[in-house]
Amino acid sequence: MALTQLELNNLSVAKDVGKAFGVFSGLASDYLPTSVILIIGSLEGLIGYGAQWLVVSQRISPLPYWQMCIFLCMGGNSTTWMNTAVLVTCMRNFPKNRGPVSGILKGYVGLSTAIFTDISTALFSSNPSPFLLMLALIPAVICLLAALFLHEAAPASNPQEDKQESQFFRIFNVIAIVVAIYLLAFDITGSHGHLLSMMFAGGLLVLLASPLIVPFYALLYKSRSSSDIEQAIKQPLLVDQRAAGGQEDKIKIVNEDLKVEKVDQTKRKPSIGEDHTIFEMMQTLDFWILFMSFLCGVGTGMCVINNMAQMGLALGFADVSVLVSLTSIWGFFGRIFSGLLSEYYMRKYGTPRLVWNAASEILMAVGFIIMALALPGSLYIGSILVGICYGVRLTITVAVASELFGLKFYGLLYNILILNLPLGSFLFSGLLAGYLYDAQATASGDGSNTCVGAHCYCLVFLIMAVTCIVGFGLDMLLTIRTKNVYRRYHADKKSAFAATEAILEKS
């Protein structure tokens, strides 16, 4: 379409601006059923990506630039409805496993780039037209199917359910890691013949469907357990009336205490770790520190993701699809393992999750410096490091927000936090990378421009490295401010574990 780099970047920004309207999906999540939210997201994605497919496949004449921005915006916004429906529902259903939940869900989001890219490469030789058709149809169909099954359910209520839930999450993690390794093997083994590519695509679809084994097993296990109707009677059939009267008096006293406590809670502002309304949350310094540190991490990461094609071409790469997949796959590993490790260290030692965010900022800064040096292989190493750290940021911040500000208004809270995606895309990709690239580029006759050489993005990488160091400072500050919250979490989980062990020993 004869676009300059700035215009091309602004199309990416338009896609990310759609995520800014995710606030509406967050508001809707408190009032509408999960199925309705999924259906809205599926239809919006079908229209947004469907219009792009019509243009790229030349079934219609090219649309004006502003209309393309609108359709890209719709495609970006559709993901907020899908993410809100899935993430909020699962966080509420599994509150004791927030790290693994956010790691698995965000991990598959990260893998989706590699999944769609590799399937398109295997089946359509990287033709952009069927790629866009896949983006329009597949998520719409999956969301319509998910609308039949996804709903809020009561969380685990006894030690056996807790143990089974943890086992299921381990199975999900193993399957996800196998999918990531499968994709990585396909990417690093070079070009493949048509037959091998078809076999790869078939195997990938089987792996993606394999997590369905878990709910089928759980349903079978539940039906088998419910068939055993003989339950041990633990309460006496005859109750001492005097004891019952005494118990009633105790209940009255407890109820009166609860009323007094409820009145006290309405008078005071919630402390960090309790449920906050959106306005209460935005009045805290902790929220704004979290918001700004998140911007430093995801804004710089999105700049690399949105400009990977141009970065590769500037450094002499004819095909950047491998770099895109590497960023996606290693981003998945960052999401999965940060969720698992942060949960483990929080439970065992009371380590604040934010420590992992701080470490990821330093590692990301190293990645940007490596890419700025433009040594042989630096773009491979840098894209891997940036992918890992970008994945860590998304997973940890999602879990931290729920722990600091509660789950009651989590749908809206989550979508306010991800305003950083369009904001970061605009600041770092649209403005910083776009302007600095155009300043170095050479104009061609058709109105587009190109830049070849290490100088094209060197200054961009250095500025983003400094931004990551600022983000590290913010993360460490928030770690210090919230350490007492995680100490309480650690103490509560430790006491709950001890109680569980005691119950299991008695049984």
C-alpha cells in the first residue's frame, strides 16, 4: 500500500488502541454472562480481521487508510473481550492457583503467534491472505464453542479438591511445554516439504486439543464419586438442647461482632491485599507504581514485536518468520515458568512476585544492549531475551494486581492495566521507533522508505534499555512497599497447608 514506516507503525498502534477500549469489556464482565462476552469478542474479531482479509486478498479494492485503522482497531479490541472472559472467570474459579492460571493462559496467548505463523507457513507458504482468514475464522469458532462451557464455578473447598486441582495444573503445564518444544523444533529445523508440513500441522492440532482430556477425566471422576451415596454420619441424631441453646447464644454474639466489623470496614479505606473498587485502587500510590513499571516492560517489548520485520530487514534477514516465532515461543517459556516459580517461592518462602518483574527488566535491558551492538546472531539472542521478559511481565503483573487489589472488580482492573499495551505501542513503536527509523531511512519512488544497517535501530535499543532500568527501580520500590502483603499470604498458605496435612492424616 506504499506506506512509510511511520504509517505502518501507526497501523500497529491502531490495533493496540483497540485494546484501550477493553475497559468496556471489563465493565461488561461485572454485568453480562461470560458467554455473551465471548460472543461479542468473536463477532468483532470476525469483522475486523475479515475486512483485512478482503483487502489483502484483493477481493475488494484497498480501503482508505483511516478505514484500515478502524478495522485493525476492531481486531485488537476483540481480543480484550476474549481475554477478559477467560482470565477473569479462571482467576475467580481457581483463586488458590493464580500464578499457574495466569502463566498457562498468558503462555498460550504468547504461543498463539507461533501457532498461527507456523500453521500458515506449513499450509500456505506464509501467504498473508489465508493467514488473515485464519485470524478471522478460527478464534470466532473457538469462542462460540467456549461460550457453551465456560462459566464461573465454586472454587475448591476441601483438601482433596485442592490437591486434585494442583495436579491438573501440572498436567496443563506439561502439555503446554510439549506444544512449545514441538513448535520450536519445527522452527529451528529449517525448510520442510509439503508432506512433512502437513504432518506437523496435524500433530499440532492434536496437541492443542489434548488438554480436553483433563475436564473429561474430572467429569468421569466426579460422576464415579457421586455414585457412592453412603456417607458416614458424623453428627449425632439427638442434640442436647442446652448445648444447642448455648450454641445459639454464641452464634448471636458472632453475628453482632460481624455487624460491628462490617460497619468499621465501610468507614475505612481498604488496605493493600483487600478488594478495592476502581476509584479506591487509582487513589493508591502502589497502583501507579505498578502501572508505570508495567509500561516500561510491555511498551518496550511491544516495540520489538511490532517492528521485528523491519529490524530483521535492517540487519540483513531475508525472512524474519523464525525471529517472530522465537520471540513468541520463548515468551511462552517466560510466562509458564514465571507463573510456576513465583507461586512456588511465594508459598514456600513468602517471596514477593514483583521480584521476578524486577529481574526481567534487567534481563530485557541486556537484550536491548545486545541488539544495539548488532553482532552476528545478536538479533536471535536479543529476541529470545525480550520474548522471555515480556512474557514474565504479563504473567506476574496479572497475578500481582489480583493479590494487591482483589478479585471483586478484577475484570475492569485488568483492562485498565492493559491500557499500557496501546500506550506503550504508541510511545515506543509509533513515536520512538517510527520517527527514528524514518530519520535514518532512504525514500523510494513509490512513497515508502527503507533503512539497512545497524544504525537504523541502535538509538531505539539504547533508549529502551534505559527505560527498562527505570522499570527495575519501580519494581524494587513496589516490592519493598508490598512485602507485608506477601508475608501474610505466606503465613495463610502455611497454616492452610498444615491444616490440610492434619486432615489427611486423620482420614
